[in-house]
Amino acid sequence: MADGHDVDYLVIGAGLAGMAFTDALISETDARVLIVDRRHGPGGHWNDAYPFVRLHQPSAFYGVPSCSLGEDRIDETGPNAGFYERATAAEVCHYFQEVMDETFLPSGQVDFWAMSDVVGGGHGTASISHRLSGATTDVAVRKKVVDARYLESSIPATHTPRFTVSDGARCVPVNDLVKEAEPAGGYVVLGAGKTAMDACVWLLEQGVDPHRITWVKPREPWLIDRKNLQPRDKVGDFIKDWANSVEASARATSAADLFERLEACEALVRIDANVEPTMFRAPILSRYERGLLATIEHVVRSGHVRWIQPDRMVMDDGEVMVPAGALFIDCTAEGLQSPTPRPVFEPGRITPQGIREGSPSFNSALIGYVEATRGDDLETANDLTPPNRYPSTAMDWIRQRHTGMTAQMRWDQHRDVTAWAEGCRLNVAAGLGAHAGEPGVGDAIGKYLMYAGAAIENLAKLHADAGLS
Ligand SMILES: Cc1cc2nc3c(=O)[nH]c(=O)nc-3n(C[C@H](O)[C@H](O)[C@H](O)COP(=O)(O)OP(=O)(O)OC[C@H]3O[C@@H](n4cnc5c(N)ncnc54)[C@H](O)[C@@H]3O)c2cc1C
């Protein structure tokens, strides 16, 4: 970059969103981009992730469009056998650093300021302060500021828990679980999300008896079966599941009927058949992981934890005793945030957000492509990128699927967008046409095409019937 103080785009945040956006943008334009992040390197929340986390989706469609993550290998052994490989947190961080060092910086189009906070700015300018030197630099932004921190993840290592911990009670963020040197009196896992599931699976894989685990679940979640989110050579499995869920969406007569249908075709699965899920945060789990989780019998369903004491938890709905010497494991951070949606494209500003469900990499890259090709036409750009808020409740599945399918229909009206998506490694459905001859795949494509329009209409109706906007 000739002059780092004068750029076309200022991208705030070098997490997945900022990196995927930038990659797509510089592949299509000769724009000059400055990326800033308050962390020491690219990769966002992955830099502070718990040590045993992996992507819950395959690496094959995570990251930035121009660089593969991993080798697109299907694991032959271990808990992930039969599925595309999934990167560890360390591998994800290494990947983003490589993208920065070997693609972005050598391109001459991108500069990266680490340990730097965007502390202010107005139309066409931004003030950036270095966290260690204290130096503040003003940057002129010729085109747009990209707020790639809008969905910034809240994670156990950095969030402040919403409960009190008394002296004598031992509560650690999930990151510190690996530092334990001696068996605890019991393990109390706090949270119903993917992090809590990872903590439980990890404890069980370490040989901890399930009876020594207490799992505090304020809500029961719906889950996505990992077999349904496989790309490349397994994209046929993806479209079969997708078509089934689209048919269910078109035929359902009520929200309750929809979830029955989705469960019947295994588009959604649950851990405990006796408890009706009310939560949906899109966690992806294999049958193996679900089987392990089902061995935990001591599940506490008394709302949220308010106060932890050495021998008990004070919950929304009463008190629950725990074994002497119990270790509480905090998995209550929100993960992906769900701020109020705003238009992705505004004058002088881009705010990457969800569009197609469960595809943050693809969505951020698509926004980069749309900026490169239609950034001056805000109406068309926004039409192609309707913001799709990250889900929390089961009912959010309906809204999320409706918005995602609506976006897909709009993309289909633009030949260059469909061509870009078809060639994009981040698109789980890429290459589907080449698999149409496989058993059941042609039928699934036909089913999807037959029901897509009716599904969009019916999902809108089901959502409205439930009194949701
Ligand atoms: C445990 C976990 C597992 C996940 N697994 C998957 C998965 O398998 N598949 C998937 O698709 N998604 C997964 N996700 C979500 C996904 O990884 C993406 O990383 C997500 O979209 C977050 O990326 P982001 O760039 O929006 O946010 P972040 O990763 O949080 O990055 C935002 C960045 O902005 C920086 N920042 C904030 N404010 C400022 C400021 N004022 N100045 C400078 N910099 C600032 C922060 O330092 C941060 O680095 C997972 C998330 C979590 C928490």
C-alpha cells in the first residue's frame, strides 16, 4: 500500500467476517484496504477459543474464498469418521495468519494494523489508536467503512458471567478445564449451547463417568445433524436433507406440525426425546456426539444460574445441591451476537451480517462480491443481502429459513451472482449439478424446485400466525 493513511476501505475487525469480505473484494477490484483489529493477529475470537474446540462444520467451506483450509479430506477414523475434516482453533488461527501473510499483504492492496482500536471517526475519516504505543492515527477513507465487528463473538475467555460466585466455589471458563490437575468432586457444566456440548463431550472422552457430570440447561436445543452439512463429494446428502426440510416447510399446517415434520425427516434432531426443544442456535453435531451427551442423566432444568456456592446453585427456579468439591465450568457466553439487523449497505458504510443460514463465511464473501460489482447501487445491493439475524429460539428457525430462501431466489435472478456462488469454495451446495446422477440426488433437486416457492410463502404465514414480525 502506497500510503496507509489514505484508503478505499477501512475494515474494522480481522475475524472471519472482515477476512472473507476483504478476500472477495480484492479478488474483483484493485481497491486499497486497511484492516484493523485490536487483537494481535487475524482470526477474531479463534485467538481466544478453548483448546479442544474445532469447527463444527467442515473446514472445506469455512474461511475466505481464495484459500483452502485443510485438504478437503474425509476423516477415515475417529469421532469424525465419514465426514469432512474439521479444523482446530489453532489451525483456524494459522490459516488466517497465512491468508494475511501470503495473500493479502503481498497483493499490495491490503495493510493490517494489529493491536489497534478504531476509537472514532466521521464521514470519510477514522481515528485509530494503537493499544501499546498509544499513538493515534487519522485515516482518510475514500469509499466505505466496513464494520466487521458487528457480530463480534462473545466467548467464555473474555465475557463477564451474569452470575455471582461465592468464595470457596470453583468456577472456571471452559478454556481452563484443560489446566485441571486433579479430579474434581463433580463437574457442573453451565450452558445449553455448543460450547457446553463440547465441554461435556470432551469430559466424557477423557473418561469422566457421566454420573459425575451435572449439565445445567436453561433451554433444550434443536440440533443439526453433521451428516446433513457435508459439501463436495457428499453434497448429495446435503441436498436430500435440504429438499426434505423445504417440503416440510411447504406442507406444514402449524409451527408445531413443522417441527414434527423436520424431526421426522431428521432435518432437526435433539438429545432428549422427552423434552420439547425451545432453543435453536444452529449447533452441528454428529450422531456419535449426541449419543455421548445422552449418557448424561443429571440435567438441571431450573432456568439460569444466578449464584454459585460451594455446595449449591441458586437458580431462577430454586436451589440445586452439587457434590462437595464440584468444579463449575462456565459455558454461558453468548457466542455469535444477535444485534438488531440493519441494512448491509448504507452510504459510506457496510455491515456484514448473516444472510443464508449457517454460512457466515459465504455471507461475508458474498457481501464483498456484491460491493465489488454493485456497491454504488444500494437498492440492488441490499436486495441481494437481506440481513438474517442469528437465531436463538426454535421459532427463529422459521424466520431464518424464510429469509435465506428469499435471498437465494433473488440471487437466482442475477447470472453473475449464481456463477460466483457456484465457484465459491464457501458454498456448501457448490458443484451439486455434477452429482445429479447419484441415487436420490436428482429426485431431491426436483423436490426442492417443486416446493421452494410454496415453502417461502408458508414459512411467512407460519411466522405471522405465531404473532412474530
Ligand atoms: C466456539 C465457536 C465455534 C464456531 N464454529 C463455527 C463453525 O464451525 N462454522 C461457522 O461457520 N462458524 C462458526 N463460528 C462462528 C464463526 O466462527 C465466525 O467466526 C463468526 O462469524 C465470527 O466472526 P466475526 O468476524 O463476525 O467476529 P469475531 O471473530 O469476534 O471478530 C471480530 C473482530 O473485531 C475486532 N474488533 C472489535 N471491536 C474493534 C475495534 N473497535 N477496533 C478494532 N477491532 C475491533 C475484535 O478484536 C475481533 O477480532 C463459531 C463461533 C464460536 C464462538
